[in-house]
Amino acid sequence: MIDLITGFGVDVVYVDRIDEKLADRILGDEEKKLVPDSKKKEFIAGRFALKEAFFKALGTGLNGHSFKDLEFLKKSSGEPLPVLHKDFRGFNMIHATLSHDVVAIGVVILEYLVGNVYLALGTNLGDRMRNLEQAVKLLEEHGVHPRRKSHVYETEPYGLKNQPPFLNLVLEVETKLSPHELLDLVLYIEKLLGRERKEKWGPRKIDIDILFYGNLIVRTENLIVPHYDFQNRDFFLRPFLDIEPEYVHPLYGKRISEMYKELKKDTCVPIGRI
């Protein structure tokens, strides 16, 4: 597999031709909170152009999709922040830009970069090292190929303290699975290796979390990516430093090394590799 641009879309909308009533059809709930009291037409035109550009880049147009399948929120810099509410495949990076004047111009580039998908594995029951080895082997057998592995760290339990310590590692993997297809696979592997979901943060034979999927932000009923609590967990951050300390969190805009420095507690003890 090689890095490649999988889609390119551009859309141009005359701002004055936009009917403000289109907001209910075009905008998601979070986008509606961003609509300014002034320049409403400009905002709606911009989101319309960005979404049309996205579906053009996808190669499908709006056929089979809805304007509310994704939202374009705002980064702190003011740039569009794409948020996916539906499973899409074929890319792990989205680049979007928007310009306003008499017209709103939306540009979206979809890209597939080899790797750039990160998983966290944890275990605190049975032969912990073997659990990790089996999980990595099963991922590879199902087409999710590890490119880089962190050290294995022993860590204190998170959330529920009265349980054995964990072994944790982070993987960068190469996969053509979509985010939800990857979720289905890791849940299948957890079940195959004997995980039982009895209590939140309880003991487990294996746990596999999707930390990042390129720079995609996914918010659906079943999946939140990046991981919702990544910044507070030493057993995510410390292993991640082994792999890519300069990786930038797509939601917070901070490097992993910066986030680690802000971490209040680190219980990670390196014990080897698999």
C-alpha cells in the first residue's frame, strides 16, 4: 500500500442566493450552535459548499448520504473541523478549507496515509503477555498490520483500583478497514480471547481501544474517535511517546509530547516488548 489522495472536491455557492430556511436541512445540531447572529447566509453557504465538496471528493455526490452525516465545526484557528457522524471508508485524513466573499468556496481533500491508525491494548487477567501477543497476532491475521509497537508497560488500574495491575502497549497499524469495521473487528477479537464485560473499568483479559484513525473525528452512537479520555490516561500517553511523540491530536491541536507533560500522574513501568 502507498500514500495517496483518494478524493478532491470543490464547491462554490453564491451567498446572496442562500435561503436561511435551508439551515434545518443542511446543519447538524453542533453547527447550529455556531451560526452567528449576523452573516447567517454566509455561514449556511459555507457549510453547504464544504459538504458538497466532501461528497464530491467521496465520489458519490449526495446519493445515499445526508448533509447531516457530517458537520464542519471550528478549530481554535478558525479552520473548518470535519466531524463524521457516519462510517466512511477509503481515507484516514480529511483536509478542508473555506473562503468567503460574494461566494463561499469549500475545498475538501481526502487522503489515505499508510499507517496513522493507533490502537491501545491492555490486559490484567491470566497470562498477560501472552494475551497481548495473541491479540496482535489476531489483528494481523485479519488484515490489520502492526507497523510500530511501543514497549509493554505495567500500569496501575484506572477507575476501579481494587484489581490486578495491567500490561499495556500502543500499536500503529496499517488497515483498509473503515473506522466501524475496525471497531467490529476489535470487539470480535476481544470476545474470541475471552473478554467478559461485567463492570465498567473492571478486570479484563484483553481490551483494545481505537485511539486515533488518522486525523478523523468520528462521533456516532457506537464509536468516538479520537478516544474520549485519551489525555488523562498514562497507559495511552506513555506508550504513545515510544511511537510518535510529535503526533498532533486532531481535536486539541497538541503534540503527544505536550499532552504527556500535562499529565498529572504516570504509573507506567516498562517491562519489555512483544
